[in-house]
Amino acid sequence: MKQITETSFQQGYFKIPRTLLKQQTGSGQLENMGAFFQVLSHANYSETTYNIHGLTIFCQRGESLISNLHWSILFGWTRYKTARFFKRLEREGIIEILPHPEKTFHIRIINYDLWTGSAQPADSSQKEEESSKAFHTFWDNYHQIMRKPKVNVARARHEWEKLTKEEWQLAIDRIEDVYYHTNDTRFIAHASTYLKDKAFLNEYID
């Protein structure tokens, strides 16, 4: 390992919680942690626009458009093992895998600013408070407008935490649009599905 100097930090750094390091005792866990460090180091540091098969894709800070095949090469793993690794990160709420019509592998690292030292715990606490307040507004409005029973609040909250602040507001503002453009109200989705599918991004032609 090369000696660390002040210039070593000019391209940024990561903050790794000590509790996380203590948990990684097995060789498999250390391997996974090393792979996650690769994910952090290859994520976009600032917004970048890509054109893939004629489709313009905005890749935000903390996101990546690297293919599953290229990730497997970076990790030195099989594509199957790589896909399982990313599914595990998604299941544990560490990343979000964003859907695309061209099946582009687009991921977002949740709490990227905390990992890179760009946000302090106080900022995280403030965001949590804002998130909770906005979620309760969404939760009440959704069930009042959609006339659905309030079920699966934990699942809905889990999907809510994956969204950006801008998406929080859209999720609240577009409830009525989705309701009035649903032909058969018997098939209105539960709140958790509405958030997971990002139904608030649907475009309608009146």
C-alpha cells in the first residue's frame, strides 16, 4: 500500500462506520465490503448526462450506469454472483436499482453524501425529520383521495426513503392525477406499490 499524503485526499474520500468494519469478520463479508468500496468509488460525483441507444439518461450524484458485465469484471466475479450482490444491497436498503426501458443497469447509492463525508449526522437527522413529516402528509392524502385502506405502512415507508425530496413532492402532488386517470378504481394500487412503481411520474394525455 502506498503512503498516504495530503494530496491523496484531493479526489475525495469515504466515511466508513467503525461498527461496519467490526461486523466484517468473515472472508466473504470482507470481499463484499471491498466490492461495495468499488461501487462507491465508481459512482458519479456530479450529475452527468448519457445517451444510450438514443435515450437521454440523467445520472445524478451518487448514481452509476455501469453495466452488470463491467461490474463483474471490476469485482473479478461471475455475472451471476455480481447480480446477487447488487440484489442484496438493494434488499438491505443500501442502493436502489432504477428501472429503464432499455434495461440499462442504473443504480443509486442511498445516503451517498453520508458515505462520502459530504453530509454530517445532523444533516441526516434533519432529513429524517423532513422525510417523516412529508411521508405522513402523503400517507393521509393518498388514502383519503384513493379511498384505500391504510395497509403496509412499513413497506410504503421503505419505498418512500428511496425517493429524492423532489420525488416526495411529486408523489404528493400527483395523487389526484393518478386517481382521475384510473379507469377502474378497483385496481388502484396500495400506497407502497404507487411509490415503488413511481406512478406519480406517469404522463397522461387528456
